[in-house]
Amino acid sequence: MGYFSNIYHAIGTLLTGMKVTGKYFLNARKGAITQQYPDNRDTLKMFERFRGEVVMPHDENNEHSCTGCQKCEIACPNGSIEIIWDRIIVPETGKKKKAIDQHIFHLGMCTQCGLCVDACPTDAIKWGQNFENSVYDRTQLTRILNKPGSKVRAGVEE
Amino acid sequence: MNSISNIIDWFVNIGVLNMAMIALIYLTVFAVLGLFLVLLERKVAAWFQLRIGPNRVGYLGLFQTIADALKLVSKELTGTVKADKFLYNLAPYFVIVTSLMALAVFPFTQDLQAFDINIGIFFLIAISSVGVIGILLGGWSSNNKFALIGAMRSGVQTISYELSVGLSLLTMVILTGSLQLSEIIEVQKSGWLIVQGHIPAIIAFMIFMISGTAETNRAPFDMVEAESELGAGYHTEYSGMKFAYFFLAEFINMFIIAAIATTVFFGGWLSPFGITDSLPWLGLFWFLAKTFVLVFLMMWFRWTFPRLRVDQLLTLEWKYLLPINLVNLVIMAVIVWLNLIIQF
């Protein structure tokens, strides 16, 4: 009787599949996943996991949390990150401390692998949701992530 | 000389001009219909995959396929160097002409039938298997291994599934006692055949839809053009309008299979329960409505089921569909003999 039960199960599974797609068909109007991109430019919000570009968040005091440890620079497989750093003297203690001068990110070379973001011990760099990265000149893809005049947030190093 | 003038007389008598005009009208209508079936397919496919589908050209994207056709017309017709030029150029016409020929016999409504031949169903079955010659020619002559494999698969598939199409229609012919399509519609005035023939008719309908889908070389039976394996299958080397002919023929074939099912199982242009018997022209609406429901069913198949392997394809036909069909034929014969049909 395997023959007939085969047919029975075949029809059953086919109908199951058709039920699934049929549900999709009926919900296509409101559940469509298509983004009609240039039209919805104002309302389009990228999802959390999206890897657009590496950004360095600054708070309202123009402070970031990059200590200049260079772990991101080492982690980057193709050298997209360059950190220019210097030693400054902390006025309170009089000790020398490492601090970044420029955190340079070459978006043109970046493959969005995310190793730098994973490597960062202080969560100083994050993924930005911006995806409109086209420019007319390649030099514009080289970005300095720390804002001018910014400094490291106190207490990040501990 | 006498025989030639006889032939000319015969041509004049049956009205060559009329025939040409009818043919031209059919050609235009069904070329446009084919284009809109392509659009429908793309829209339905989009909805099945939670996409939006073409919506840019014209209102709601209605002119998308017309723009595509215009583009294809303007394309260069390329070919391979070692192609058999004559057969290569002949193949698309084989495919498109056979699918358009089949349309002649359908009764779209009471009086709208180009060619009411008394062996209508036989003609349809015969014509629908001629199309495969075009596919074989195209695959063979384009001197491309993918095209050849695609064409050979098409041969295997069509020869196998032709049996099921024929036998499932034969099952219904037992019920109608006629091969003439207008006669078949006439019989269904006392209940659609799928109701009259109840269980064996439903089985026959299922078998017909499965093998009909295989006949049109559509997914899940699209091994002929299996994009992931063969490029584009038998029409890999075709471009421009010749490619469009193959494409159009596929969609018109789909319409034909659905139209055969409508005519034979669902009462053709008859309205359900005779609700619009007083308005005969609404027959066209009912015919197209039923046909498009079945076309939609075939699209549903296409966007749900994965492609069969060639051995699975042959197992399905020779081990399942054919024996079931033969038993079903006998059951139908017994039911007609004992007069167990349901009639209103």
C-alpha cells in the first residue's frame, strides 16, 4: 500500500506548499518587502544590523570613547583604518597618555567585514546606517572619524 | 489544369479573405494577450514572493511588457557561427504557429469560434505536440550543448506527458461522446463535466493540470530551460524577436492548456447555474474568467514547487499518472455504462 500512501502524502505536501505561497500572495499588498528606493528616500530607515560605514559616535560635549589603542587598525585586514596618535600630558596627574589625533577611515577600501567594530574594546566605533556613499571624487571616501577638537571621554580607559 | 481551378474555386468559396481577416484578428488579439500574460506572470510571481512587481511603465506597470516587446523587436538577431541557419530560423515559427493554430478551435462564446472542427480535442492534442518539434529544432540547430540538452529533455518530457494529456481528455470524451468542442459545451448545459463525472472527472482534471503544466514546459517541469543548469535551455542562442516568439509561445500554450481545461471540465462559456443565459455575449467573460483562474493555478504551481529531476519526472509520469489514468478511464467507462453521472 506504499504506492497509495505515497500519492496521499505527495498531494498533502504539495497542498501545504501551496498554502504557504497562497498566504504570501494574499498578504503581498501590505507585506511587500520591496523598497521603492528613490521614492521613499525620506522615510527609508535601514535596519539595525546594516553595515553602511564605520562611524564614531560623539556625545554632546564633543567627546568620543576612542583611546587610540589601535586594535581596530590591527584588526582591519586591508588597512582601511589608520590612526594618527600622539602622547599628551594629562594636566591633573602630569603623566603622559596616548591620545588620537586623527582616526582615518578609508571607506573606499573597506569591505564592511566588521572586524574593527568587533575588536574595539570601548565601543568607540560603530556601524552607521548611511548607505548613499557615492561621491564624485575618491578622496572624499577618506574620512576622519573624530570631529575636530574632540577628546576622549573621561573614564573610558579604566 | 482542371484540378487547380477546382482548388482555387474551393478557396474562393470558403472565403480566403474572410479567413485571412479572422486569422489576422486572432493573431493580434493573442499576441497582445500573450504580452499581458507575461505581465500577469510577473505580477503574480512578485506577489507570491512578497514583492511589488513591475509598476513603473504606464499606470500600475500595465505597459511594461509592451515596452519589453518593443525593445526585443529593436534588438539585433544574433546566432552562432556553426548554427544550421535554416532550421535555426525556422524553429521559432514552428513553436509560435502551432500554439496559435490551437487557438482556432476554441469556442470563446456561443458563436465566437473560428473553426468548429468535429475532431476538436484530437486536433488540440495533435497540435500541442507539434510544438516540441520547434523546440527540438531550435536546440539542435543552434549548435550549443545547453540548447541541445534542453531540447532533448523537452522531447522526453513531451512524449511522456502527451499520454497523460490524451488519456485524461479521453476520459472526459467518454462522458461527452463527441470530440467536437461545441458539442462538448452543449453536453455541459446539464452540468459541467467535472460535476457530471464527479470522482473520475476530478482525478482526470488533476492529471490534466499536472501533465498540462509539463506540456507547457513550465516549473516545476521546466527542465527544458532550467535556468540554473542550462542557461536558458533550448533558446539560449536566440535573441530579439525570435526569443520573444519562444517566450510568447510558452505563455500562449499556458493559456491553451487552461482553455482546454475550461472547455472540457468547467463548461467553457457556460455561466455557473445558467445565471446569465439571457446575455449570450457574457459567455466570453465566463470563458476568460474560468481560463484565467486556471492560468493563475498554473502560476501558483510555478512559484511554489521546486523543479523535478529528470528521473523523478519520468517516475511521476510512467509509475503514477499513467496507471492511475488508465484505471480512471475504466472507472469512467463503467460509470457512464451504469449511468451514474450527475445531471441537473
